Amino acid sequence: MDVSRKTEIRVGIVSISAILLLLIGIMLGKGISWSTNQHEVRFRLASSGGLEPGSPIVVHGVKRGQVVSVSNHNGGVLVTGQLDDVSDLHSDASAVVSILEITGGKKIEIKPGFQKTPFDPAKDIPGIVAADIGSLVTSLGDVSDNAIALVKRLDTLSAALADLARDGTFVNNIKTLASDGAILVSDARAWMQANKSDLTAMVKDLRQISSTLRKTLDKNEPKISGLIDHLERTLSTFDNTLTKADAAFISVDSLVVEVNTVITEVKANKGLLNRIIYDEGLSAQLDSSLTVLKSILQQFQRDGVNVNVGLGHK
């Protein structure tokens, strides 16, 4: 074999080796794993946050897998990934999408959770997207607009304050108000100093009165309780008396109704009382009957009563 043939073979071997090393480097850089024990997991996010297939998935900072696909689903984003191991994940596991490097790239950081129940790969892991440089720049842009409006308002306010400062009447009013306030505070302090002893004595007297009242109540508490019980019994007796009075009033009302009935019959020329009062014949008969009865009673008193009683014969 000539030298040129050997050189070509060597160049081919080196080229193939370089290509294989390049492919291996790309696969390692993309996080492609040759492990056969892969576990598919799904992440539910509000937005992708810049994730793309091949983005790393880490647990406690250690790379565990990579993102396989990113798609829209039910008004959000469904991210599918492959993990080498899910044995340390729990049912309350969550995820955070954060920046991978300062120059760019995103990763998914999994928080394993603390529940005792193990993680179910059939369920989605909820996740949030952390703020990054791009979102901070956007927020700064929004804040800058508000800051410009705020500066304009402060400029307007400062101009208004300058106008007020140039107004001599307003400044004099402020000075007068401050002077009056100082005088008021001074007068209040002087009044407090002048009446301090009286106020102290008044507070002491009030404290003594309160103590005396408390002692009096404690001393006479049994009598007060007895008085209250007696008052309750008196009120109960008074209630019974009122009940009886109500019954008496009802009886009087019934009697008045009966008397009114009799008076109505008398006025209407009805009833026995009307005949006794107004019927002359009945009055004469009553007088005659009374006269006969009186004579019979007088005879009884004078002659006695002769009773002839026969028993056992006709």
C-alpha cells in the first residue's frame, strides 16, 4: 500500500472520529440521555417562559432530564419532559421556570414537595415562570412611563408651591397660624401648671370615692340581694293582686250587664219587676196575700197549732 493511500485512511479515521465527538458533544450539550429507564412527566404552566425542547430539568440544582415538547393546551402551556428518576418526588411537587445562564436559556427547577404520598406521573406538575431580565426590562419600561408622568406632576406641584411661597398673604397667614398655635400650646401648658395640684387632688378624690363605693357595695351586698329578693316577691304578690282585681272587674262588668238588662226590661214594660212596680192588680194581690199570711202567723202565736195525725186507718 502506498503512502498516499495510508494518508487518506488516516484522514478518514480522524474525520469520522471528529464527527462522532461532535455529535456526542451536541447530544451532551442538549441533555440527550442514553438511559432506557426514562419517566415522562408533564408540567402545567401559564406561559412557556422561553422553554424549548432540550431545556434541562433539574432537581435541587442537579440535572435530572430534559424538555421534550412545549405546546399550547386549554388556555395554557403543557410541557412534556423526560426524567431519569422520580422516586424522590411527592404528590405536592411543583416547578419553577427560571433563567439558565446570564446570556440566555431556560430551565425547569422541580421542587420535590413534602407530602408522604408519592408522585403520580399521570398527573401534571403545576409550575410558575420566574421573572427574568426580559420581563424586568419590560417592567422598567412600564415604570419609566409612570415615572415620567410622576415627574410632570411633581413639576406642576413644585410650581404651585412656588406660587404659594411668592404669595405674601399666604406666608403671613401661615406665620400667624404658627404663632397662634405656639401661643395656644403655651397657654395650655401654663394652665396645666397652674391647675396641676387641683387636678391631682381631684383625681385622688375620685380614686378614693371609687374605693369607698366598692367597699360599700361589698359590705352591703347581702342586704342588697335580700332587698332585691323581697322586691321580687312583692312584685309577684302585686301581680296576683292585679289578677284578682281583673277577675273582680270582670264580675262587676257581668253584674252591670245584668242590671242593665233588668233596667231595660223595666223600661220596656217587661219582666216581673216591672209588674211588681207598675201592675196595680198584682200589687193588690201581693198586699192581700201578705195580710192573710200575717193574720195566720198571729193566730199561730196566739192559739198554737193543733195537729191531728192518724196512722194506719182511713
